[in-house]
Amino acid sequence: MPSRFMTRLIVIYQIMALMGWLIVARRTEDGLQWIQENLHGVIYITLATTMLFVTFVYIVQWSLDKIKGRKGPK
């Protein structure tokens, strides 16, 4: 998997996560206030889910490379 693809995938994921947070915040006035009060938690959750997502993609990539490597000529 090219690194450009991975970068684009992460950026798209982050934009979707940000849009989700903004939708939650805009639905109620309390949502925006909650995000402001819990900003450190929001940042932590965003970074943690990003790292889980990246780790998952790398594991899938590594697994596919191993499977392809075993299917060599007999």
C-alpha cells in the first residue's frame, strides 16, 4: 500500500471525525460547551482512534503481504 494512499486515508478519516464532532456540537448549544469543557478528552479520543485505525491498516497490510509471499511458485 503506497504511503500516499495511507496519508489520504488518514486525512479523510480525520475530516469525517471532525465533521461528526461539529455536528454533535451544533445540534445543541450544550454540545459546544461540552467540547470546550472536555477539550483534552476530545483531543485524546481523536488521537487514540487515529492510532488504532492506523495500526489496524498496517496489520491488514502486513497480513496481506505475508499471504502473498507464501503463494510463490511451487
